[in-house]
Amino acid sequence: MISLSLTKMHACKLCGRMFRVVLRSNRALLSRFNGVLDSTGRNTSVRSCSSTAYPSSDSVNESGTKQKKTSINPEEVKKFNALASKWWDTKGELKGLHSMNRLRVPMIRDTLVKHHSISKKSRPLEGLRILDVGCGGGILSVPLAKLGAQVTGLDASEEAVKAATAHMARDPSLKDTLTFTHGTVEDLVASEVRDYYDALVASEVIEHVDALDDFVGSSCDLVKPGGSLFFTTINRTTQSYYLAVIAAEYIVGVVPRGTHNWNKFVKPEELKDELKANNCHPRLIHGMFYNPFLNRWNWTGSTEMNYALHAIKEPEL
Amino acid sequence: MSALFCRTTVRAFIRSTDVVPGTRRLAVRPLSSVGEPQQSTESAPPPPEDTWEDVPQDFYDIIVSGGGMVGAAMALALGSDPVLLGRRILMLDGGPRRVLTQVPDRFSSRVCSLTPGTVQLLQDIGAWDHIKNMRVRPYKRMQVWDACSDAMITFDRDELNEDIAHIVENDVILSGLMQQLDGMQGLVDVMFDTKVKGYKLPSKVADGEDSPWARVILEDGRVLDTRLLIGADGPKSLLRQTANIRQLSWSYSQAGVVATLKLSEPTVNNVAWQRFLPTGPIAMLPLSETHSNLVWSTTSEDAETLLQMQPEEFVEAVNSAFWQDYKREAAVDSAVQTVQSILSTISPGGTSARQLPPSVSDVDADSRAMFPLGLGHATQYVKHRMAIIGDAAHRVHPMAGQGVNLGFGDVSCLKQVVSDAEATGEDIGSVDRLLEFETKRQQAVIPMMAAIEGLHRLYSSDNPALVLLRSVGLQFTNAIKPLKNEIMGFASK
Ligand SMILES: Cc1cc2nc3c(=O)[nH]c(=O)nc-3n(C[C@H](O)[C@H](O)[C@H](O)COP(=O)(O)OP(=O)(O)OC[C@H]3O[C@@H](n4cnc5c(N)ncnc54)[C@H](O)[C@@H]3O)c2cc1C
Ligand SMILES: C[S@@+](CC[C@H](N)C(=O)[O-])C[C@H]1O[C@@H](n2cnc3c(N)ncnc32)[C@H](O)[C@@H]1O
């Protein structure tokens, strides 16, 4: 088997900081991505909520209704497939996501506690259903489940879902509150899930998706009226552009420059507009600042780099 | 250095009555020069291979191993935290449940001086009321003076209106903690007479490990797994050894003698007295209007002699240790007088009048005991999925009475770190989080140990230069209120 190894600058997300992702892409992985079932027959409890192949563009199914575009960007998902073993290394490439928990978990917890007038201090999110879209290895899903919420982690990368499932299986306290599923928001909508979750979280995900409008549309469909949506992502600004370019040339000096990813970064106004178009009202937007030397996140007034956004779906009258 | 002297686990003591005259009764390490650091040579006992494979019988979120004063307070602090409600918490101890059904008429000679910080913690975890209802003795003033000069220092709070610390018998503290634990059924599981045979600890990167949890193997063969293992298993901590955490230890060729003293006549008895003799500090701590506790640190030979004396002889020795004049240097005396007159000009009223301790008429039978003095400090307090607290992490010279207060300080700090981690859904056993506890506590413990060590060296001498230094130091410290408050605050951390 030919195994080609390419080093790629992974600009953006994860932490708003550039870092290298070594992509070890081999045929098995590619073919798996293209929809060939895992032939090893390994027993994983990964549920798949759709068939394995995703349509690559608009397509018309047998009954003639127009399907939504897929939100999957194959290049992006491939990167995350290759990261499988890295998710739970708190000092590794994804440490920025681990340290971001110190900011985003309290934000989600406190917003929900206030919104649902919760008074209990232990497992405060008990009874709430949360969908963690683009959950990766479950870095954010696990703490939310530990806080008592019924969490479903959803990800387009099968390898990420396997890593998340394997990690979760070790902890007896999670087996009743946490499940991981391979798929996308549009798959869930297609399987008739609607108005179901008390909250949806998509943290460091939207800068990796295609067809943002449909992605946000499906996300909004999945949330109950009056429910919450939380996003964290990176802004498309000159600052983030320079960081992308400089980091790409300095640190890696190889072809795929951060600029490619930079084009996928999302401005707060764009996200807000998509939400409003789907009856969801942005409530709060907060800048986030990452210090790579301390591996620490802080809230900041400026949304020029990373930001977090909370929106509420229009309650039923 | 406010609160003094707390003494310790019953087992650590050798009672005078247990001793066959003429035999060597004490494991006082015959030691080289005072304070020479010695790497202890403890090493982990090899794990009993056959048991490691065992399947765990139970899983706990937190196991506190060791139910002495510090372990019991830890279990209570965790069990009464609303954030941790519903978490499974276990405290286990190799000994029996030690609870007093009634307070004995006689005072135990093992007592602790509890600082306001400790009393606050005991209130927060609900044990203080039990303790207070048994027997405690607050005191309002502490006087420390030098046998080799007229220098002295007094500590008090708010012109004697507030207590600076409480003297409480160890049995009473432990009993109060046990009584409170009794009411925590469903919140904290408790196992007595349950000795730990060994521990197994996971390495940091959990995925791919045999077991990601810390494992406790009991002597009866049971195996328990836990997310966070807290070792409160005392100065010889098996957990510390198993984790391969090195311990720096010092041994002074000194010993502590304790006893319950009867006073010649009843007094208000609300002052703690400590006098620095060339052989070490002697202290008298109030227990009631008629009784005080003695803590006398001295050479091992003197301690042996004190233990064997007839009661009248012993009483005589105690009285003269507090009253007797020691060798004085004219130069030191005149320096002290000069400083005194300067101080009273620049800070009139800043130095309070010297008082004299009550005289002693008798010693309670069987109350005399002695123990070796030493100091030990673990180089690390945490590893992945484990932390050590109390004497397992640090043991200090009893002179400062900080032993148990430092342990209770660990309890408050670790509880907060665990609670904060739980409140954000984090892994409470993750070393990343536990390191916060280590950093915070070492910032409090290390300066304290250094200060105690420094004082010990400074005072175990009648070298005129050192006497001058400490005398003038005491005088200045005594005259300067902010500095004194600083010292008192420091001692209650
Ligand atoms: C000789 C000596 C003198 C001291 N003098 C003073 C003083 O004057 N002033 C002062 O403030 N402090 C003093 N201290 C310290 C003070 O006694 C301690 O700080 C205090 O007892 C709290 O200790 P701890 O709870 O951490 O440990 P300990 O009281 O030692 O408790 C440890 C507990 O762990 C249990 N345990 C140990 N191993 C196992 C096992 N394998 N399985 C199950 N259970 C186990 C034991 O049964 C015990 O109950 C002294 C200590 C010593 C040793
Ligand atoms: C940077 S990771 C974030 C992981 C996780 N949310 C966290 O913060 O720890 C982005 C994740 O989004 C997933 N992803 C990308 N496109 C997706 C899509 N269209 N639908 C679902 N998941 C997607 C990737 O597979 C990857 O695991």
C-alpha cells in the first residue's frame, strides 16, 4: 500500500492559531471516506445515521424532492480523519480545543442555567438534550454530558467518531448520557428529526463546512422552539488573514497556504444573517483571544479573531 | 508564628508508662548535624503481581485513603459540596472508628492549636459544633520570649477581644469529624478496619492504558477503582511511595515531650506561653482554668530523662524551664536595653508588658509521652489521578503548631480545585487540574517550612551572636503592629 504523507498547514479553527497537521492519507482512508465500508469488521458502537456515501452536490432523489446540499468539505473531513489518535492528548496538536473548554463550557452552562432557571448545582444540565455538531473526538461533548445533559455528538469524520466512542467507553458515568453518531445535520433532518434538541452546539466547525446556509438551516430545524444555538468560530478579517499567511509561510513553507482555509472563515454578520433567515435570534456575541504560549483562552471585546455566538430559536406562540 | 504545637497520632507516641526502665525506647534517629537534608531511601514495595489483574469490585469518583484528622476533613469537605452531590465518595482507614462516647474527665496530652482558618473550615464542613460541644479552649494572647535575654514578643488580636487560636485535643477533633460523617450517609461511604495493601496508578495518556483509573487493592483482596485517589495516609504514606514521589526529610536529634499539667491555682488561663531555651522551645498551652498542656522540644537525652523523673521532679523541671535565668551575655543585654529604649521613644505603647506564666503544681499520671522531631517534604503533591495531603505531603517541627493546620489548608484548597473541575465537567483526576492544587499549596507550605527551619536553627543555640540577632529581631517585630499581623495571618494560612 502506498502511504503518502503530506504536511499541511491547518489554518483557522481549533484555536485560531495556525498549526501543522500531518496528514497521513492512505488508500484505505480515502476509500473509507468515499463510502466503502470499513472492511476490518472491527466492532465499534458507532452508529451511522445515513448511508455511507454522501452526495457531492445537489441531487434529486427518487421521489423527486430536492435534497439539501451536503455540508461536507471532503478535504476538511479528511484532515480530521487523520487526527484520530490525537483527540485526547491534552498537550498535543489539539490542546487549544481542550483549553478552550475553560471558556466555552461555563458559557454554555451558565447560559442554559439562566435560560431554564436551573437551581441545582450538581449536574445542572440534567434533563436537557444537546446536539454537539462536529464533535470530533468529543472534547466538548464529554464535559457537557458530565454536567448531566443528554448529549449526542455528531461528526462527519468516521475516525473522529470512533476515537470519541472509544474514549467514552472507558468511563462508566457516561454510558447513559452520551452517544456519538457518524453523520451530518442534514442527515438528521432527512431522517425526520426536528424541533428536538434543547440546545445545539457547533464549536470550531462552521469554518470547515460547505454550504453554510444549509448547514445553519438544518441546525436551526433540529432545535426546539425557544432552544439555544451556540457557535464558536474564527472571523474572516485582515488580522486572521495575516496570521494565516504568515504562519503558513513561516512554519511550514509548503504549498497549501492558510489562505485557502481563510476563505472559509465566517464573519459574524454572515452567521447572524443565516440565523435570522431561519427564525433564530442572535443574543450574544463575544470575542475570544488565544495565547498559544500559555495555551489559555480569554474573553475579549474584539471579535476580529475568534468569537462565540449564542442565538435563540423563535419560541412558538 | 502564632498558634503552637499540635501533637499527633496516638501511635506515634511512646508513653512513659509503656516503657521498661533502662531499655532504649525511642527511635530517635541518631543524627548528624541538625537540619542536614537527607534523601529518604524509601522505595516502592514491588506490587503483588497476581492481584493487579483482578477485576474491580466497585468504582468511586473519589477515594480518600486514610481517615486521620486530615483525611476525615477531606471526605467531609467533598461530601458537603453541592457541586459534587451524587458523586460516589469513599473514605477508608486501616484502624477502628475512633469516636468518643463521652468526653473523658482527664485531658489527653495530644492536642492541636487550631488557627482561625482551620476553625472556619471545620465550621464549613459542619464538624465544629460537635467539637465545641465536647471541649475546646480558645486563647487570646501568645507570649514568646527568650531565655538568654529580655527580648519578647506577644501576639493578640484586636486588643485581646478576639481569640487567636483554639487548643483542642486530637481525640476530640477526630471524634467531631466522625460524628459529622455519621450524618453523611448516602453522601460519603466510610470503611474502617480496611487496610490498603497496594495501589496501582495509570500513566498520563489514558487511552490505550489497561485501566484509565487509579486502583486501590485492599488487604482482604477487594479491588476498587477511582477517578481521583487522595492519600491522607500519614507521614509514611504508602501512596506517596507507590507513586515514586521522593520525600526530602530532616531529622533533628531532638524529641518532643508532652504532658498535662495542673496549675498551682486557677487562673483565666487564656495565654499560650512559649520560651526559647538553648536546648529548644518549651510551651504551655491552656486547656482549662486549672490545666495546661506542655510541649517541650529538647535533646533526645533530656527528653528521656524527663520521662523517667518522679512527678515532683518533673514539675520542678518544668517550672524552672519557664522561670530560670540562663547564661547571659552582657553585650546582648545592653543591646536589648538600648533597642528597648529607642523603641519606646518612637513607638510608645507598641510593646506590651511582659507577663509571667502560671506556676505548675502537678502532672497528670500517665500523661507524659515523647516523640522524635523531624521534618519531611514531598517533592510533588500530585500525579495523574492522585494527590497527597496532610502529613503524607509535609511534616513540620511541632514548634509552630502548623502540622495539622497545613493539612487542613490542603483540604480547603483541594476541595475547591475538585469542585471547580466538576462544575465545568472536567476530569477531576486530570493532573492538569490537580497541578493547580500543588502550586497553590507549595506556595503556602514551603515558606512556612523554611521559616520553621530557620527559627529552629536560630533558637537552638546560645551563641551570643545568634542570641543578639533573635533578641533584637523579636523586639522589633513586637513593636511593629503590621508586621505582627502579617505573622499571625501567615500562621493561619
Ligand atoms: C511524631 C509526630 C509529632 C507531631 N507533632 C505535632 C504537633 O505538635 N503539632 C501539630 O500541629 N502537628 C503535629 N504532628 C502532625 C499532626 O499529628 C498531623 O498533622 C495530624 O495528625 C494530621 O495527620 P494526617 O491526617 O495527615 O495523618 P495521620 O494522622 O497520620 O493519619 C493517617 C491515617 O491513615 C491511615 N492509614 C495509613 N496507612 C494506611 C493503609 N495502608 N491502609 C489504610 N489506612 C492507612 C492511618 O490509620 C491513619 O488513620 C505530628 C506528627 C508526628 C508524626
Ligand atoms: C476543529 S474540529 C472541532 C471538534 C469539536 N467541536 C471541538 O471543539 O472539540 C471540527 C470538526 O468538525 C467536523 N466536521 C467538518 N465538517 C463537518 C460537517 N459538514 N458536518 C459535521 N461535522 C463536520 C470535523 O470532522 C471535525 O471533527
